[in-house]
Amino acid sequence: MPSALIRPIDATLSVTKAARLLGVHPNTVRAWSDAGRLRYYRINPRGDRRYRLGDLQRFLAAAESHPDGLTGAASNGPALGRRGAAIAAAADRSASGHGIPTDRDRLRRRADLATLAALAKIAGDPETLDEALRQASLVIQERGGFRSVSIHELRGDRVVPRTTTGGSTSRLPELPRSFGVMGAALDRATSVDPGPVAGDGFGGVGDGVGGIREVAIAIPGPESPWGVMTIASDPDGDQSAIDPDLLVELAAATGVIVDAAQRVDEVAHRLHRADALRRVARDIGSRLELDTILSGLVDHAMVLFNGDRAAVFLRAPDGRATAEVSRGLSARYLQSVVDFPARSLPSIAAAARRPMFSTDYRNDPRATDVRATVVQEGFDTICTAPLLDPEELLGLLNVYHDTPHAWTTDELDTMAALAEQASVAIKNAQNFEKMATWAAQLQSIQQLGARLARLGDEREIGLTIATELRQLIDYHNVRVYRMRGEDLIPVAMQGQVGEYIDETPEQLAVKFGQGITGWVAQHRVAQSLPDANADPRTSTIPGTDEDLDESMLVAPMIFEDQVLGVLVLSKLGLHQFADDDLRLLVIYASFAAQAFANADATGLLRAQSEVLGRQVVNQRALLALTESILTTLEPKAVLDQVAERLSDLVGYDNLSIEVLDRLTGLLRPLTAKGVHASEYMEPWLPGEEGLATWVVAHNEPVLVQDEASDTRVNQFRSTGQLDGSLICVPLRGREGATGVLTLERLGIEQRYSEEEFELVQLFAAQVSIALQNAEVHTAVEIRAQTDDLTGLLNHGTFQDWLAREALDQHPFSLIMLDLDTFKSVNDRLGHQAGDRLLAEISSALVAADRESDRVFRYGGDEFALILPGADAAAALAVAERVRSAVQSIGDPGSIWGGAGLSISASIGVATYPRDGRTAEEILLAADRACFVAKRTGNGLIATAEEGLAIAADFAFKSPTPIDVAGPTFSGSGSDEPSLRVVPDPNASDATDAA
């Protein structure tokens, strides 16, 4: 079998094999290659050459020629040599006078005419093109006695088998247009020479048996060859049927058959298309489901136009066009043509508002922006028709053919009619879907509004909006703002994607009129922002991306002409919201405003009820507190109750009560409670001013909501600037403000309210009364316990203190003091001088004792000192200081010294429990010791132990205004007990009693 028959048309041959095929020496092949006559390919860096089989066959076809009108396919092959010799012999006979037709010639002519008549009959009543071509090829084969007849259709740069008498067309491959004798015949017809071309059977068309002779002739079309007919015959058979003129006529008749069949097919196709178009219009027009309409549209379009692929693209509100339904197209291609690039046929057709097509689309200048994608997808022809609404472009319908398909005017008109019907159906479905969606959304809005109306808490309403609004509108973030004076405060927010999740109320809060949220609140007009970042009214939230592609919907919540807040929806990307979304948000915002208004009213009523309830509770507590503090006459107990009850009533972090010192004009802290109690107890400096001094000066209460911004507040130096609120109210007396009550709450979360301010004022009035009562009671009590002349505690108070000290059973000492020669002062200078001396003696005693000691006027010229915690030694030390203090009053230079008076006192000392275990025993012991000292001499100190010497004869006596001197005892060996008297080292008349 010849090697050419078993190799594909694109097989490559070496130089040696190419020379063998051409029948020449390999050097000749190289020479022709170097001269540029024969194409070759270098396959490696060494320069080895390879030749394509198709190039070699075309070289042979171009080199071969025959004098009888047939072009040989190979110069070295027989190429109809016997047929050419027969023709030449016939020509010679005609030239020699022997050209009279024979019976054989007449029979041949009749057979040729019968063949043409049969072909004409087929052309007159063709069924289908394939069937007509099959019948024609059989007629030509049978009448000519050929081995086989094949007909190929020219499609672009390929020849496609349509029929063959040598078996099924599936045996025959598609071949390049330039292949063998077929390519030569097509080239000859293109050059306006429709004659046949002969070959030697190596064109790859025969049945594979060597020695097949082939003749190919182009089948004419309206403007260019429609295809090519190839006739194969045995080289030894009758070659008379292969008449060039006859072949031309046979090809022409076949062309007529093709034209007639195509016309019949076209008419049938038109009728079918018209009927199909009616059915398609009825089918898609009777449906309201958009997906069903689009699927049916794509399927019908592929059937109507014999398409290999199809797709319908719809334009979204944001202008983007995406494939809703497609057949046979890859996702990569569909993604690459989203939005249809400007330099693409769909964009041009949409702008022209009519269907357009393109064959060899990959090389069409109108496909510049999509060429790479088209090449990868592999289709050849595209036809695109815009789906038009009278006012807008709804989308595009595209039909694709993998092989060249020149769309006729009728097909384009049909495509336009189909697109028009589809546009109406799509618009109706969209409107129906929109109305159905609106109905469902309105029902949802009503249900959501009803749920909102049942809520009574602002935060609950905000959270419900943030979670349920997504049922109406798809978004990535929602924010619910409420108006608070000049501020818009977010009460609820919910982010669905990462860009919105970490937002905080502090970040989102804006002022009225600030940003797009404040602008909508100010102008009361809802806004849709397809590109929020490009809107000059927007402002970037601190800490977020400044160049974020974002769409926004913003609607005010208005109730009774008052803006209660703003709803804000956001979604990543541009043009993400439709106009219907804004209308839905506006409607929903009205329901939300109603819910917030109801919640505000409910909250106000609830707050008022709570206020009234608290007022009742507070007034009851105030009455109970008033009763409690008004019945308390101890000032410290009053202050403690005030601090405790105020903590229960209003609460505080710091409390201070200060009174006005009339002498100095300064406030004097009485008590302070709380975290800064020590600071509040610090004394006021002369000239220092603060909120408390202002309240006392103006006699007016003050509520300070922000102490950091009030210039009257004098912050403590140790704490620095603090945030908090203050209540400062005056404590009033008959002559004006007598003090001030101050309460402080630290921080900014819980400031004092007007209600609490009023309650504290009422409470302060009761505190003023209670403190006045306690002050009066204290003054009366002090007068009852104090000696009017000396200011010392009196005898009754002495008895109470002494009994209390004895009951406590803690060590203490008692000093009893009796003035010496006091009667002489009264006698010589008068009683007024005596009273003055007693006052000076009292002051001296107070100055000489310890801070913990108590000094009493025991009798007329008798005094007592209780020394808590003092033992005998400590008591003697105090007694010594007291004796010295008394004697110093009569020093030279004093009025007493000038009058020649000597001032001194006799002192007795006793200590508990050594000298007695009861008050009476201790008093008796000290009194005896004082008596012993006085009897011994002036200005002496005696102890309880020394007083025991006269215990048997001494009886306790009540104090007298003036002490009566007793007998003087001597310790010189008499029967009376000897005494050790501590003499006054400064006295000139001091004597020692052994």
C-alpha cells in the first residue's frame, strides 16, 4: 500500500522520504528547498529538515499539467495518461477525416444526457440536501461506471465530506482545503477555470487500493465554489466517461441540486422557524417564572438556529451583565465576558439596539477585548441580540456556532423577533416577581412593624431591627441611631463581614448634620449611595479603610414631624442596593419610628411612675429619718445617722458636713465619709474658696452635673482633676447659712438627678433643725455640767466621771486640791477678787494637767482632777505641776503679790485600785490626804497612804465653799500617826513633818 495513504495529512517526512515521494534525488529536494520552491521545517539546532505531506502533495499538484485540459497531480505519475492518449487519438482521427460519430459515441452521448436529466430531476424535487447529494452521487457513479463518487462541502479552510458511494462518510475525515486534487480543483475554480484536476490516487480519498485514478472538480456556488466532487476509477477501466466537459456539466448540475435543496431547506426552515417562533412566544409568554422563561429561551434559540451553544445575559440594576442561563459555555468564558467589554460584539449590538453576528469571531476587530477568551473557548461564530425594553437594556441573547455560520437576513430577523418576544416575557416576569416580592415584603414589613410595636425597650427595638431587617434587604452591616440632643448615638449595630464586626459606639457616634448620617437627620431625606466613598457628605470612621468600596442606604426615622433617629445599611461593593431597597427602608423606618415613639412614651410613663414611687418611698424614709434625727440630741449621733441614711437614699462616694465658724468666718469640717474623707476633713485656709463657700455665701443649693467643668469647684491638690457630680446644699439657721452638706459621685456614668437634688434639699433642712436641736441640747447639757464661774466641770459631773472610771476598772488617779488662805482674799480684797482668783486658779489647773485629764470645781475653793491611766508616780508628777502653777499666780508682780498675798494649795493624791476599789473609797482616800496636807502646812502634797494615819478619826464631809482648817498634827513621838509631807521647796515657811 502506498505510504501516503496511511499517513495523516499533517505528517512530516525526512528528506529521503520526501525525495522518494517526489521521485527525485534527495539533493534535488534540498536544492528546491534552498531556492524557496519547497517549504520545510527545521526540527532541531542541527538544522535537520522535515517536510509536511500536504506541502509535498500541493507541490506535485502545482507542477503537473496535461495538454487535454486536465491538470495532473504528479509529474511522475500516470495521471490519466491513457485517457489523454485516447483523447489525442480521437483528435488525430478527426483531423484525418474520420470524425463521424460512431454508435458508441451516440450511446455515450445519450448516456451523458440521461445522467444530466436524472440530475435535473433530482434538482426539481429535492428532499433534503444530504439525500439529494446521495442520489446524485449514485446516479453519476452508475451512469459513468466509476468506482466511487464523493462530494465534499467547503467550509472555511476545511473540506467536509457530505456523501460518498464508497461507504459511510464517517470513513472520510475532514481535510484541509488545499489537500491533493480537491485543493487543486478548488484553486482552479477560484481562478475562473472550472475544469477538473486529475490525480494518481494518492490524495487520500480512494479506498486505499493502489493504482486508483482520481478526478476532482469544484461544485459551483452562488459566488464561490460550494464544494468539490471527487471521482475514483480503475486505471484499466473505461475512461470515456471522464470527459472534462461532461464533468463540468455534472458539477454544474450538482450545484443546481445543492442550490435547490438549500432553497427547499431554507423555506422549510423558515416555516419551521416561524412556527417555532410562535410556539416559543406562546411558551415563554405564558410563564411568569423568570428562571423557566430564560431556560426555555436558551433551549429554543439553540433549536431554531442550530446553535452549538447559547446563553442569555441579564443586566443587573448596577449595570453589570451576568449569564443567568447558558448551554455549552465554560464558567471561565462566562466570567470573562461579565459586563461585556467595550470592544466586543455584544456591547456594539447593545449600543446599535439590533442583532449582529460575526464569523471567525476570534479574528474580528470587534472582539479585541475578548479574543484570548474566544480562542480558548473554541467557537467560530457568534450572534448576539439585545433584549430591549422601550426604556432600558434588559440583557442579551447569544447563540454560538463552532463552525462558520453566515447568518442570513431572515435568521437575523427571526433572532430580532425572538429577542423582542423574550424581552416582553422577561419584563413581565420581572414585574410579576417585583410585585410578588413587594407584596411579600409589605406583609413582612407589617409583621415586623407589629413585633416592633409590642416592644417597650429602646435597646430591644434596636436589636430587633438589626436582626430582622435582613429579611427585607440583604446587607452586610446595619446601624440604628437615636437622637440625643445634638448627638446621634448608635443603640444597636450588627456586622456580617469582617470590615464591620469590630465597630464600637464611640467610633460611630456623630453630631447632628455631620457625615451622611447627620445630613439625613438634618434634611429628613432618605439617601441611596451607590459609591459611598465618592460622596462628599460621607466621612470615614476612625480606624477603618478609607478606600473601601461600599454602598449605603440611609433613612430617617420620623414621627410627628420629629426625627427620632436614623437607619443605616451598608454593603461591600458598588451599586449593591436597588431603588426598591430604599423604598422598603423608608417604609420600615416609619414603623421603627412609631415603635421608638411608643417606647419613649412608655419609658417616660414608666420613669414618671418610678419617680413618683421613689418620691413616696423617699418621703417615707425622710419622715422616718426626720423623726430619728430630731429625737437624737447627740451631735455625733446626728451626723452618723445623716451619713448612713443619705447613703441609702441617694448614694455617694464622698460626704461632708461643715459648719461656719462665726468668729473666723471659715468653714469647719464636722464629719466626712467616703474615698476622700481625709481630704474633706482638711481645714479651710483663710481666703480659700470653693463650691461650699459659694453655697454658704449665697445661701443657695447647687447641683453640679460635671464638676470638672464648673469653675466654682476647688479640686483637691492630692487627687488632681476628677470627673463626677456634686450636690451642695446649705444648712440654714435663723441668721442664714450655718454650714453646708456636700455629696459627691465620682465618674461620668451615674450623675445626680434633679429628683435626688430635691430630696437632698429636703433632707438638709431637717439636718439643720436636728443639728440646731443637738447644739442647744449640748449647750444646756454643758451648762448643767459646768461651773459658771470657772468654766470647769462641776461637782455633779465629777461624781459621774468618778463613778464611770471606777466601773471601767482601769487604773486612774484622783487629785483633791484645797486653796490655802482663800478666806483672807475675800476678807481683804472682796468677793469679786476672790472670784477672779478662782478663775485664774482654774486656768492654771487646766494648763498644768494632761490632755486626757479632767479638771472639776469640787467646792467653793476646792478642786479635783481625774487622771485616767495614771499610776501613783504619774499622779505625783501632775500634782507637783499643779502646785507650782497655783503658786505662780501669786508671784511678785501679780496683783496678788502686790497685795502681799501668798497663793498656795494643799493637795491630796489617791490611785485606783491601790488606794480603793470604789468611787467612794478613792474619794475618801484623796480627801484624807488633802486634809493631812492642809493641816500640816500650806502648799503641801500628801498621798493616800499618808492619809491613813488619821483614817480612824477622819470622816468624809461634803465640800464647802471655803475649807475649814483642821488641827495640825505633829509627828514628834506623840500617840498620833506621824506624816510625811512633801514640802514646797519655794515656800519660805515650809516645814517638814517627820
